[in-house]
Amino acid sequence: MYVLGIESTSHTFGVGIVEYDGKDRVRILSNVSDQYKPLSGGIHPREAAIHHTRIAPLILKKALKEASLSLREIDVYAIALGPGLGPCLRVGASIARFLASYYKKPLIPVNHAVAHIEIGKFINKFKDPVVLYVSGGNTLVAVQRKSRYRVLGETLDIPLGNMFDTFTREIGLAPPYVVDGKHKIDICAEWGSEFISLPYTVKGSDLSFSGLLTAALNLARKHIGNKEMIGNICLSVREIAFNMLVEVTERALVLTRKHEVLLVGGVASNRCLRTKLETMAKHHKSTYGGTPIEYAGDNGAMIAYTGLLAYIHGIAVKPEDAFIRQRWRVDEVDLPWLKNY
Ligand code: FE2
């Protein structure tokens, strides 16, 4: 059986195809994507949607070619219906609705956040991890319980990726936000050597990044042009933000007495965060699992894989009922494959 997944929740338009042997073997056959990159500022939803509309046929063709399949051979279509940016979500949803209707195949609704977690579990062969999900649009710690992912802690204001993007943009270092696979905050942190005290805000298991961002920006604006000082600020912002994440993840691990720590989402490819979490997991005799860059950022393969899980467990939606949900929280989704936890 072949499942084709479409991702278009934010800046990425992606198509992935997975193969299922009907028993226990799942293989990712293709994972192709393209990103909208703003020339200035942050993501403009309408411009990103125009990018997705233009690139969609090419990405679809490439994904099918990589998998050596034609559209007629696809058995199931999966679509990320949320959370995300309305105009972007509508592009993917329209294409998926059309394909499922035209070829008379099942259409599976997928929550984007659930897909990030499931692909991480699949790659690491994890069963029951404490999940740290960090990206441009999300920052949360979750565990599975009674058919759902339960959020133990999350950002109270802006997500971490958004904070890094805003900071580097406001001090003139971005866009582009990523160069050769490295985020600008990491490149800038290499210029620094000294730690500067900035707000560290953990409230119970929740986090806040807005105070850190404001304090760092106020300080950086006084030192524009001073490479070493800007480097020190970048280094300190990154260290403080990552230490906050490690603290809330560690608390969740100790509280739930689980033995796996999983890092997913766009920021999961960050080496510094990986090292910190791995050290913490080792300290608690737990196994750490990360997500390779190809599957850490938004991608179609994670939608196809999660769509497969949902399809096997009887979840499907009529194309005319496949509405987008811009604020679809991870803990609102019933997932039958988690019922034993
Ligand atoms: Fe994402």
C-alpha cells in the first residue's frame, strides 16, 4: 500500500510517499520539499501560499518519480489540515481534496504537530518518549496518555524558533535565517566567548521567551557593529533558551518516570540543543533520540507516515468535510494507536 502525504502548513510545501507491507514494515520512498524564503521580514502568508501553488506540481512530480510511482498507484492521500497559516493550509488541502476525489481514494486528516512527533518515534523506534517539540511555530513538552499527546509544558508567548528568527532579523543578521544548514543565531554565537546575564523564565513547566527577546534586543541595539559583543549576546540568548528547554524536559522525564527523550521539530537539528538534551537523558539513564535534518523540519514524509497510522486505525474524512484548522492543538487529537499508554 502506498500513502502520499502533503505538507503546506507554513513556509514549506512538501510531498512524501510511504510504503506499507500490510503487517509491520513501513518504508519512506520519497520526501521532496521546497521552502518559501522571504526577501525581507518574516513569513508573509499570502506570498508563501503563492509559492506553494507555483511549486506544487513540480514537487508532486518529483516525489512520484523518486518513489517510481504514478498517481494511479497511490492508495491513500494524507493532508496536514493544521495548525498553520490559513492561506498556506488551503493550498495543500485543495490539492489533497482534488486528488482523493478524482482518484476515489481515502483522504486522511493529519495534525502537523502529531506528525512531527510520530516521524521522530518511527525513526528512533521509540514507544513512549517524553517529547520536546521545538520549531518556528511551536515549543512544548508532551507525553502520550490515554489516546492523546498531553502537553505538560509549553511557551506562554512566542515559540523558540520565532524568537531566534526575530532576534537575528531585528539586529540585521537575517534573512536568510539559515546558511549551510546553520541558523544565524549559531553562526553569530561563534563570534562570542563571554556569557551575559539575561532573563531566564520558566514557570512550573511552562516557558516564556518574550522577556529574553526584549532584553537581548535592547542590549544588542546599543552594540550594533561590535561583532564580539553581538556574538556574546547571541551566545547567551541561545544558551539561556536551550537551558530553559532542558529544565522543563528534565522535569517531565523525572515526573513521568519514562526512559526515552525525543527531540522533534525544526530546531531538532540544532547540535547545541541535541548535546544538552543527550547529556541530561544520560544523567537519568534514559535514551535520547533526535530527528535527522531531513525529517526535523516540515516535510511530506511525516504527513504520509502519520496518515498511514491513522488510516490503519480507521480515521478518514470526506473531501467535502476536510476543513483546515489553523489552531488545531496537538492535545485535541484522539489517536487510537496510543490507547495502551
Ligand atoms: Fe512544523
